[in-house]
Amino acid sequence: MQIRYVRTVVGWFNVYISGTEQFVNLDPEEFAALLPQVSRRAFAGCAEISVKAAQELFGQEVRTA
């Protein structure tokens, strides 16, 4: 499942399901555990996560394409 992320002013990350405004706010350690391949200096970007990971983050209402 595609997601996009943006670092907030305080250094946390808003993680969105691509194409929606639904998001969760993750602290830097949670974000690094979810996406270890992303640099800790990243400001914004997009990535792929599993549907299972998306359901854990966003709840069971996550729909796949």
C-alpha cells in the first residue's frame, strides 16, 4: 500500500495513505521502525508498506486498490 509522509515542525511524522487525507502521527522512533530504509534526515516522501502494516497503523477500515 502506498503512503506519503511529511516531517512536522516538532520532528514527528504525519503518515498518510496516498490519495487520502487520513493520517497518523508517528514519533521518529516509530517511523524508523516502520520505514528503516528512509533517512532520519528526510523531510517528505512516499513509500510502500504492507496492507497488514497499514491496517495496524490506520485500523481495519483500510481498503486496498
